[in-house]
Amino acid sequence: MISDRKEYHSIILAALLHDIGKLLHRGSEKYNGRHEEASEEFIKEFRDKLQNERFYDLDLVRILVKHHHSTKNETLRDASLEIKTEDEKDRVWRLLRLVKDADSYSCAERDLDQQWKSDGDKRKAPLDSIFSLVNLDLKEPFEGGKWGYQLNPLSPTTGFPDKIGLLPEDEINHLINRFEEKIPDFSKFISFDDILNSLLNLLERYTWAVPSDTRYSISDVSLYDHLRSSAAIAACLYKRHIAQIENGKNLDRQYEFILVGGDFSGIQDYIFDITNRGSGGAAKRLRSRSLFISLFSEVAIHKILHALELPLVCNLFSAGGKFLLIAPNIEGVPELLDNVKLQIEKEIRRTYFNQFCFLMSWHSIRGFRKEFKTYSFFQTADEMFHRLETEKLRKSRNVLIDAKNASWNVGEFIATEIYNSYGDAGDCKVCGKGPAILEDKGPEPDDITMCCPICYRDKYTIGQKLPTTNYIAFGVGPIKKNEEEGIVIFPSNGEEKNQNYYVNLLKDLKDKPDYYLIYNIGKNSEAAHSGHGKQPLIKKIANYVPIGNDHKILDFEELSLCSKWHKGNDSYGIPLLGVLKADVDNLGLAFSKGFENPQKAEKGLDDIDRKTISRFLTMSRMLELFFSGWIKEILSENHKQDMVKQLLTIEGIDEERFRDYLGSEQIDFKHIYTVYSGGDDLVLVGPWETMIVFAIYLNMQFRKFTCNNKSITLSAGLTFVKPKHPIASSIKQADELLNTSKEQGKNRITLFGTTVAWDRLPDLINFFLFLNNRLGDEHSGINRAFLYRLLEYHRMALRFIVENDVLGLKYLSAMSYDIGRNIITRDEKGRIINRQEELEGLQSLINDKASKDSLIYSLKIPLFFALYRNRKWREE
């Protein structure tokens, strides 16, 4: 237990604010001087708002902030310490050393061999994009120029880098003014966690694009990441050394920290292991299971941090079911971690039959400065994740084996509670695993399917509520009977009566201050607080689903109808869905090898890396911003005009035809359904034609977001299915196509049975636009029958290109004859007198050398695109 919680909070707060002057002294004259002086001036200037005597000592915070670069003599001579006794002064100095060390440890990554910037550049220097520095090819490093960020408040659309020089002074002052305007009244908050959440919201929004250090040629670590990691380290240092501080002993600098790693394995199988049996709701269940795994992982992290009495900032990284925490290496921590691990494993076994598993390991860090240094952090992290891999071979060991008695826990082999609940019920008709004890009602009165509590929760408690959820609230304690919406993650055990960990999905907060943490996932991200003293933490979650005119979620059949378009009295198109699955290529390699320094490698130096904890966190955070924040923004806000403008900049595209096509009624991103999107991957469903355009736009924007760096690319699979096709099966098909894209070289998309590099798409889109334009003209000679003949010539060409069968080259003469006979018209002298435009449009099929880079090789994409779009509409 922490004896002086107020002092503990003061240390965390000081570490979180110690370098805020690095933003403030860039612009406003009142913050002139060194950055630590500017940090102190900020606390003095906004003392009335920052003060909350219940949870911390603001005077102590100010002293720690002011002197985090001072010597002992400089600190003790401070006039504000005059009223303190010598013992109190000595304690202040010892506490200050913790903040100084937290700052120093957080900066252990700095490469002091870098070239120094000139003095005139420092205050106007932008934050360099982390993506511009990733390099997976030491022989040909990425040379994309200087990519940086404008000094704007963080949002999904401002997270895109640009090639910029120095920042304009008015931009800096404008940001500082907005930052100061948004400082809330801290005295109204009812817990220190709310104060911390408020500061994290504020700092992330306004310091994410501020470099933490502008002295060197590369400034790619944001002030926000530096402050957050400093607060985490300071919290651990306080708990590690408080006993030595109180006893007046020297601090033991070895093995100060423990790195805790966790991994939820098998989550993809769990998410997709549903059927289309039951009364519908498969899509809801998929989205629900995806969110539930995230919630389960989040609450597991909270449970660990609560057991160790650590703040949320000690969660260094969490995404995709993996997490890394930092903890103090003190007596009792391994036992607490063992206990929490066992509780989590028991819950997974008892309720979910081990459909997924939880792996957890920890590793003590001998010396922070060494092991978190430039070249060592990933070695430490890799060792952690290697331990997690070995844990897979021993999963459930803690549950099934009684270590004390060296015997089996026989009772744990039977899911007794679930078994007893079956009674006369059979298996769940949806998942086939749990007891079918609840009614799943369909649209018709007699359409009832019996399902298990988990499938019921997936469809109703989570699936139906998620689209209108603005807040995710986490609570611990007894579940009130009137709160039926509560999702119990970890029920109470015998030792912790009425200590259930649960989650509620809320449209609004009303008057519910009893949650320990609330995520704000809605649009109102700048709200100071909820009105009753709770401060939600802003969290980006891609939970957008299409809503119809009746304010109900569009089902998949209704989405497929959005592909219909009209010409005169006729309707065209085909009622299909497009299912897109995409993820980042080589991300693990980019994290582990992407920051090697080619100049140092050439000299044969050992320290060739710039791989650091802050870069790890920054790149993870930015990818999450794209896949959770940008995806939700682009679907929900429907910036169609901007989308068209961006797509028309594609090099080599037929602008006039493409503009007309994109303006058509059925191309609308608001019709795209989010199954999940976050971390580094996504699954989206929408009208088939819209999904083709979105896939192109997605890759285009991802390239911009990552500085067009060839080391960070995207691969995708896009399948087309009927709306009643089982959605889980459709996603598996898209996943297989995604794997095909990766197997054939990555940085590719597979659709219509064809895999192509993204940069091949402009030519294919142009040919589609040509066919689409000509199919609408009954006098052109290009009709559906001709397109099917082109498909046969494509198959002939593949026999030559893929199988080396020279007979396949006959496609060229056959196609040329067909064009000459059925498309163009010549006079008696052989001169073309009609359909010259058609001939020019088809010429590339004849002129291109038959290879994998030719139009004939990828012809299925524009052919099926045109055929599907121009088929007369009929209900399937």
C-alpha cells in the first residue's frame, strides 16, 4: 500500500507536466526563458484551475517541475523552500531525483551522435514523421525528403504529414492560446484518475505534434509521448524507492522495473467462429465479438494496474490483443501478477471453454538506461514476446495443475457451472458451444431461436447498442439489478466478494459517477468533463454503421441495393456486397528492423539502431489513429467532395471520366459497414462498387499518412458475395485473398480472382471507365457479348503468361481479328471510317507485351467491373 498517496500523485503530475514549457516558450512572451522556467510559470499562471488539494500538493509539483534540471544546491537555495525544515528539504530533493530520473530514463533513447540544429531552428522546428524514418532496406534507404506535421490539434484528419520547413510563428501562438483556453477546473474532479485523464486528453490533443527535443537533426519523438512515458516511469520509481527515501538510504539503481507482457491468442478464431444459424444478427455478433475482445484485454490491463496500484499511463502499449506494461520491481509484485494471471485464465476456461487464451509473462530490467537505450529496448521487448510464445505451449497449466501438491486439478477439467445450466436445453443454435437457454427473436413472431448467454450478449447487449454508443464505462463492484446492460468481464471470486469487473455501453453519461474509467468514443471529444466530476478519456473506436432514413441500421440486403443506378426508365447494377480485409505489411519487421541507421551500419558500428520505446509507442499510436480514427471519420462524416478531389490526383487517371463516375449516386462511403478496424488492420462491408473505390482511396490515403515510404505498405483482399451469404464465411474468403496478396509480393490487392500491385490500378480503372462509357452507347459495337469474348482472350493469354504455353499467344490474332470485324468499320481502301475511339481504347490490349504487367493479364478486373455495373437490374 502507498502510505502517502497525495505525494505519489504529486510525483506523477510533476513528471507529466515537467516539460510543458517546451510548447509554451515557443510562442508566448510570458513564457520566455528556459523550458523548465516556462513550465513553472504555467503552473503559477493557472494555479486556480490546476489546484486540487484533496489529491496532490501543487506547490510540490511546481518545485519539482522548476528544478528537474537543477543541482541539489540550486534546488535547496530556492526561496520557496524557506519554510521547510532540513529534513523536509532533503525529502524534496530525493523526490526531485525521481522526476529527474524519469525524465532522463525517458530520454535514454536520444542518439547523441546526430547533427545539431542551428539555434534559429529550434523553436519553430516541426515534429518529424516517425514513418519517414522507417527503413527496411539498408542498401537503398527511403529518401522521401523531410516530412513533418503542422502544429494543429490532433484529429484523424490532421495526423497526415507534409513536406514542411519551419513552422509559422502565428501557428504556434494560436495553438498555445487554444491549449490555455481548454484547461478545465481541476477542483471539480472527484478522483485523481479523472485529473490524469483530463491532462492526457489535453496533452495528446495539443502536444502530439510538438517535438520533445529540437536540438538534433531528427526530431521524431513527440512531447506527448515523452511526458506520458515520464509519468509512467516516475510512478514506478516512487513505489520502488519510497522506503529507501523514508529511511534516508541510497537508491538501488539495479532491477528497478519489471516489464509485463500480455497476449490474447486465438482471438481471430473466436471472432469468426459463428454461423448464420439463428434469427440473423451475424454482423452484429462479429462486431460485438471484436469489441468484446478489446474490452476483455482492456479490463485485464486495468485489473493488473489496480492490483499494483499503478496509473493508466503505465500501460505502454496495447493493440491487437497484445500489451506491454511497466511496473516497479518491489516485493510482492510477481505474486500479484501470478494471482491476476490465474484469475484471467480461470475466467476464460470457465466461461469461454478456452476458445481463446491469455498469455502473460514478465521480465525484470537490470538497468533502465542500458536496456531501454537506443539499441536495447527491442531486445528486451523481443525477449518478452519470446517468453509469451513459450507460454502458448503451457497454456492453462496454472489452472489445470495444483503446483503445491504436484497433482492435477481434476475439477477444472469440467465446466461445471455451464454444464449445470443446461438442464433440458441443447446446444446453442448460433455457436454450438453454450447452453441454449435464451430466446433470440427474429423479425417474425414465430421466428425464435434458442441461444447461449454469450451469443445473446453479442447480439443484444453489445451489437445493438454499439452504433449509438458514445461512452464505454468501466466499473468494479456489485452489479445493480436494474443495470441489465452491464457486461461482466471478470465476476467476483471467493476472495473478492462483489468485486465484479464490468463494462457498460452508454449513449450519454447522465448522473453515473461510480465508474473508475470512462472512454469517450463519440464526437464530443473536446468536452471538458461530463458535468458530474467524471472525466472521460478520449478513445478512437471505429464503430460506424450505415443508418437508413428510418434511423435504423441498414441490413446487408439493404446495403446491396445501394449498388443500383438509373438511366432513363431502366435500372442497372448487381446486388452484391464487397467484403474488404486489409492490413499493414511487414509491421513486425518495421518495428524490429525499421530504425536501423545505414550510415552506422556502413562503419561497422554495433549501435546501428534508433529503435526505442518512444518510437515504438509513437508509431503504434499513429497507426491506431489511422485505422480507428480516420476510418470512422471518413465513413461517418462522408467527405465525398474531398474524396473525389483526392482521387482525381491519381497519376495517369482519366480525370474527366473518373469525375463523372465518382459523382454517380451509388458511390457513397456512408454505406460502408464497419466489422472492425483498429491497430493495423480492418474488415469492412459495403456495396460492391463502393468497396472497390474505397479500397483505392484507402491505400492512397495510407500512403500519404506514412510519407509514401516503400517500407510501410498495405495489402488487401476484396471478395464479392450475395447479401445472404454467411458473413463469417465471406470474411474468411477476403482473408484468403489478403493472404494471396501477401504471398505474391505484398503491397497488393486481390479482387475478381486477380492480384495486382496498387500502382497498376490506374490503368485498369481507365480501361474500366472506357468500357463503362462505351457500353452505354448502343452504336459503339462494344457490348456485353464482346466483353465475354475478351474474357476468353484473357484466358488464352494466361496460358502463355502463367503456363508458358505458346499456343496461348493465339489470343493476339483472334482478338485483333474480332476488333477488326466487329468493332471498327473501314472503307474500300482500308481506312477507318467509324469507331476510331473504340480502336484507340482497345489498342493497349494489342500493343502490350504479354506479361504479368500487361493489361491482358489483369483484364478480369475492368471486365467484371464493367459487366457487373452495366447489367440490367434484377432482384437476386
